[in-house]
Amino acid sequence: MNNESIRVSYGTAIVLGLLKARQDVPPTTAYLLFDKGCIGNCSFCSRANGNKESQKLSRIIWPEFSFTTILEKLTTVPLPFKRVCLQTGFNPQMNDILKELVKKLVATGISTSMTLSPSQTDLALEMLAMGIDHVGIGLDAATEKTYTEHKRKNWQTDWPSLQTLLYKAGSQIEVHLIFGLGDTEEDFIKRIDAIVAAGGKVSLFALTPVNGGEAPEISAYRRVQAFRFLCENGVISSQNCRFNDGRLINYGITETALVAALQHGDAFRTSGCGNCNRPYYNERPGQVFYNYPRALSTSEFAQALSEMGMEMTAELF
Ligand code: SF4
């Protein structure tokens, strides 16, 4: 354990002064990755199935450093980050090492999140009891069909145990969902609704097709993104919405109310734990952001509204 190494996201390494490169939008959370011996087999993951060669997870490169160095950098005043997120692979045999890492991160006093799999809900409660601030659960797929196909795990056991976790500790749980795995907007929105109804929040991602497939249409992503924001803020639920062949066509509120509730574009920013902005997880620099890692300008908000394809008039915002 003393010589343990850990991966950190490329952007995190730049902020910590471990790499020198230009950075358009710095991360506001330090992203660490510990996935040694991951036995997960998610269809969309570049590191699935023991692919040790890949330095990537999603679009991000994760260089490796000694854990001691990272702890030193994270705790050097002025503190470079307000939150740390320890992203983990799935391997129950690594739980003891994981707990050691968590102990040391919690001891820094910096708010610490971590990610776990839906089949690790007991471990999630243990980690919260150890002082972890929030746990991100990688449900990723919104229905049994896509979960079986892409996560290759058991929905019949995993979804109910995630629901139980949400009832117990929902205010500290962010369920990670990826739009673009084949779920319709309607199925996806209903899953967001069920998560919020059980007390949790949703951390939304767009599929990054590193292993094939296609990134979702921006218009469908914007509609789902807006729904997540409205639902978590208690403005609407899926029951207010109308769908046509799985596509969201109406939120059940007036356009004026809708635009006001999207709060100058905050609806289109990265969602999840406080200070988690995940820049460039889903897109290359220069491409339109699926998740904006910062506040939107007025013109970016106008563009996001028009991307929703809801035929809104310009004078509404
Ligand atoms: S929302 Fe962000 S900080 Fe929270 S668990 Fe997910 S990736 Fe980590």
C-alpha cells in the first residue's frame, strides 16, 4: 500500500503541476482513477476486461503517479481543488486497498466522492460511514435491456438494491447515467424520475463511442438534460411530459416557464456532486459541449435552447 500508484486525469495533473500543457477549462474536482484488476466488462469502456494497455477512460488520458505525491499536491495550500473524486473499477478483491486509499483521502479534510458499481451498495454505505461525502453509482443504462446488453450485469438484483440505497442515503448518491446506449428519451426520463423519486440525483453523461456506437444527437441530449434539471428542481416529473414514439415533445409547462426554469443555461452544465465539472469527458476541445463545464454565455444558452428543437421563440430569453 505504501508504494501504491494512482492514475489522475490529464486535466487534474495539469492543475497539480505534474504536467505542463495548455488548458482551456480546468477541472474543479480532482479526478483520480483506481481500477487495478477491473473485472467489469462494460461495452463502452476503453479499459474494460483487463485492457491494461489503454491509458484512457472515456475520452480522458489518465497518467499514473505515486499516491503519496498526489496527496501532497492535493493538500498544498492554497488548495488546488475543493473536491476529490476517486473513480474505481469493479473488483471486490481490491476492497481493502480501496478502503486504505479512502481513509487517506478523507483524512485530508477535502470533500471526497467516489464511484462504485450498482452491485456494491453495501460498500457504498460503508464508505459513507468512513467519511466519503458522496458516492457516484455507475448504473449507466436506463432499462433492463440496455443494462444487460452494455453493463452485462443483473438488472433484477442491481436496480432494487440501488433503490434501497437511495432510500437510505439518497442525498449523498449521484447515479451516473449515459444517454446514447439505446434507451429512448422516454425510458431515460422515466429512469431519472425514479431515481429522483427515491431521493437521489443524476449525473448525466453522453455516450463517448470509443468502442463503436454513436454519440447521441445533441437535440435529444439537450431535451434529456433539461428534464434532469427540471425534475431535480421539483419543477416537473415525467408525468407532465408528452412523448411521441419515445421522443420528448412537450414538458407540460409554458415556454416562458420552461426557459425561466432552465436558469440561464445552468440546466446544460455538468451535473453531479458540487464542484464536479468533468471538462472534456464527452467531447474534444473546440466541439460543442454536451455538458458545459462552466456557466454558459447568453449566446450559448440561446444555442442550447435552439438545439432542444422545441420551436421556441428568441424573445423568450
Ligand atoms: S458526480 Fe462527479 S464528483 Fe460525483 S461521483 Fe460522479 S464524477 Fe465523481
